[in-house]
Amino acid sequence: MAITLCINKIDRLMLELKLPPQDAYYKMKHVIEEVNALLGVYGAEDLYVSPLKGNVCFASSQYSLCFTLKSFATIYADMYGDVNVKAFAQRLWGDVYFNSKTYVVYF
Amino acid sequence: MSVLLIAFNFRRKFSKKPPNNAAQRSFIEFILEPVYKIFAQVVGDADRGLVGLCEELGIRLTREEQRLNVRPLLRLIFHRFLGSFTGFVEMVSEHIPSPCENAKSKLAHIYTGPLDSDIGDDMLACDPDVRYKKFELACVLLFIAYSK
């Protein structure tokens, strides 16, 4: 048995509920936690889903929008090169912060 | 307003603690905010921002496409930018075992008939040619096709 989770209709968080990005993040995190809690009830801890494991994807089929951490990291890699996709994807979820003051360039 | 960020030597620049009060988690900064900005720019100000937005995302729209309504336009932009559901396909191919490998454990869950029959053997072997016909014979009252 394997379980993957696809969180669909994420556009509604933005367009209908008009949640700020941070609240949208908490909402998605909550969805994942709910699923894991349910898996926990059935003693399937080894099946826990997490974006970091790669078995959670985010989508909005209405807007043809779909990504995982890895696929989004790949887009950055394709655009800017020289990015370790796997390592980058591992840093795109959870309480991880990017030190933007010194190293990020807006253009 | 820029949509994407450039990350240089990103490995050393991530931390568990926010570098300042305004700092957002990396998921928000690198993924959600770009998506939000695409929505905002296309919904809010499609006429002026569109060319710059496409340039930044590295995609091209023809003149005709630029004149589309907001919803099909967003579809088109996200499709060109993120690809056609590659994230989902990748996830499934990476994490879901192939039907042949998985047949044994899956059938134990969903098939109530005997597995040591002809039908059982064909299902375990994931034989596409015989399965349909035998299913039809086997399930007179209810026809359910399980496939991945």
C-alpha cells in the first residue's frame, strides 16, 4: 500500500477566501496533519504523508496549476541553473527561513 | 514587483530561525508568493503587467492569447510555467508501486472472491487482455473495473 496526497483547489484559498500566504500555508499544513492523524488512527505511521517525502502535491485543476516541492525547485533550477534540486526542495517546507537580507536579489 | 527570487548558493542561507521579524517560511517565500503574485497580477492588472510577468516567468504568449479572458489566461500561464501536471505525475510514479508489483496486496483488500482461481491468476498477473472479459462473467450484478 502506498498513499499520496493531492491538495486540490488551492486557488480558492487565494481567490475566494483571500487568505494571506501565511494563513494559506497553515491551512495546507493543517490538511496534511489531519490526513496523518487519520493514518495514525489506523496505525499506519509508515504511510505518513509530507511534502518533504514527496508524496504530497498541491494543485488547482481549474487553473492548470500543479506542483510538488521538487517540481517547483526544478523550475528554479531550470531558470537559474546551479541549484541542487533535491537539497533545495528539502528546504522548502516547514520552519525553514531564507536569509533574504544579504543573499537574495530582487529584479 | 518581482515574481521570482534568485537564490545564490542557497545551501548556506537557510536557517531554522527567522533572520528578522518580517521573514516568511521558505515555502511561502519561494512558492506561495510567486503563485499569489501571478494571480494578483493577471486578475488585477492584466493589461499592463502581462508582458513583464511573462518575461519574468520565461514564457511566451501570442497577441491573441494575451487578449484571452482572465480564467483561460491564468490556465495558459500556469500551464506554460509549471508544465502539464508534471508534479503530480512525478509523485505518482515515484511513490505508487506499479500495478503488477502491487497486485497481490491490493487484491487482498478489494477482491472478495478466491485468488487461486483463473480470474485471480489473471488479476495478479495484471493481464490486460483477459481481465475485462472475465470480470464481466464474474460480476453479474455489479460491474466494477479497478485500474490505475
